[in-house]
Amino acid sequence: MDQSALEQIIVCPACKKPMQFRDDIFKCTDAGCNATYPVFNGIPILINPQNDLFEQKDFEVEGDIFFKTYNNKTIRFLKKVQPDITYNNVSEKNYQDMAFLLQGQKPLRILILGGSVDGVGIKHLKQILDTDDMLVETDVSYGPNTTVICDAHEIPFADESFDLIIAQAVLEHVLDPFQCVREMHRVLKNKGLIYAETPFMQQVHGGKYDFLRFTHLGHRRMFRKFNEISSGVVAGAGSALVWSLKYFLTSFANTKKVDRILSYGGTFLFFWIKYFDIILNKSTGTIDAASGFYFLGRKEEGYLLSDRELLASYRGFRYSAEE
Ligand SMILES: [Zn+2]
């Protein structure tokens, strides 16, 4: 990726004015703002100095902000051999669809929020990228992919910079997902694509960084300024049941050690139930009971899904009061 092309679209996250890059420091050109941003090990730390949650200096030591790395050998072994408790055969297909929709548009500019590590199925998108394309993988943690540190509430890029923006299993971990989606809308080009996956029936999995869940329609409404290409279940009620059984077990824990044992025990005891989703991921009834949902849409200037249209798009079988 061309580093100077990236520098050209970076703006001050605080005031969105252009920045000057000199001596490994980004400096806001707005006289009233004057904020500065360091670059640490080649990675710009574009966190607003006024940010309430994250500080720039948090990122000047490489450590665990979100994902924990374990030193204990047993835990490392268990983490490696444990089966996934979610049956997701949907993301791969969605990334293939995105790759198809972006065909012929070169060079591509793609922004990934929460992209420090690869999301499920993203390799199908990455394999269409070549050296002229720009892939900006941002996060509030360091991982093998992190190219920029930024907070999704204040995206440090100029308006209409990207052809595709991805937030896969991210919006449940931010304090104000609606603000993040407004920012995604701002930095997306007109006719650009947006893709999000967000859980519905999933227990707390990001420790303290875990705040919200969405129904299919609740999720759709968050993206009401985008025209829908497709949306639906990422993993069905089978995966949701594995999660529930596992967390039913861990609910008995009073110490971290017992929690660990019950957590791995629950995974190995119940993971097989996820295979019901081979059937359930395609059934209509699962829309009211799914583990999570995705939304793939397109920015169209002036488009707004009305709430009447939103409710008319309900696909499930649950009755409402007037029936
Ligand atoms: Zn500024």
C-alpha cells in the first residue's frame, strides 16, 4: 500500500481539518485545534486528545488493550484446540458478494474498523486486492493487521474516502454505535458499500468492552441512510443455544479459575449443537432467535429508510398486539 496515499486522506479526528505530517508527528492545520498525533512503530495513533476513554499514550506501549495474550501453557493449548461455538457459513459468502460488487473498481479503498485481526471469511475479499489498492485496518488495539489506531466514534479520514467500510463484530463493543455509523456514512463515497455483522443473542464476550445487542430490525434501522443489498442471519439459534448453555455453566462461577474451567467445559460439551445451524441458518423462524445479523448496503445520497418501511420489512412469525 502507498503510504503517502494514506497520509493524504488522514484528517484530524477532533475537528476533521487536514493534517501536516512531519518528523513522525501528525499536526492539525486548524489554528484553533492544533492537536498533535504521534506515530508509534510506523502506526499513526489518531486518537483525539480529548477522548474520554482512550489516551494516545495508552498506545505508545505495545500491550493488550482488547485481546489478551496468555502466558499459561494450558490455556494457550486449550485456546488452540477448542472448537468454535458459532456456526457461521454466511460471512464467507457475503465477502464473495462484496468482491463481486467491487469488480472493475480500481484502485479500491477499503476501511476496516476493529480490523487488528482477520474477521471470519475476509480472506475472500483480501484475495482480490493488489498493490494499488488501499486497505486500512484500524482498531483500538494492536494486532497483526493494525495500520492505524483510531476510535470508530471519530474516524480520522476525510469525507467520502472509501469504497467499502467493514465493521465485523465491532458495533457491540462501542459505546455509541449510532455515532460510529454516522462516521462510516461520512467517510464512505457515494455508491460505496457498507458491511456490518453484529450479535443479537450472544452473552458478554468482550469483558468490559461489550455494550449492545440488536434484533434484525434494530440493526437495519441503524443503517437507515443506506440502501439494503442484503441482510440476515450470520449464525442461527443453534449457535445461540451453545452460547446460552456455556454461559449457563459459567454463571455458577465465583472465581476466575472456576469460570475458566466451566467455560472450556461448556465449549467442549455443547459445541456440536451449533451444527443445527446448517439447517437453521436458512429457516425463516431463526430471524427472531439468531446469534447475530449482518447488513450489506450501499450509500445513496439522500436515501432514508422510513420507519414504516422498516417495520414492513419484518420477516419473522412473532405476532403483534393487533393480530
Ligand atoms: Zn484538529
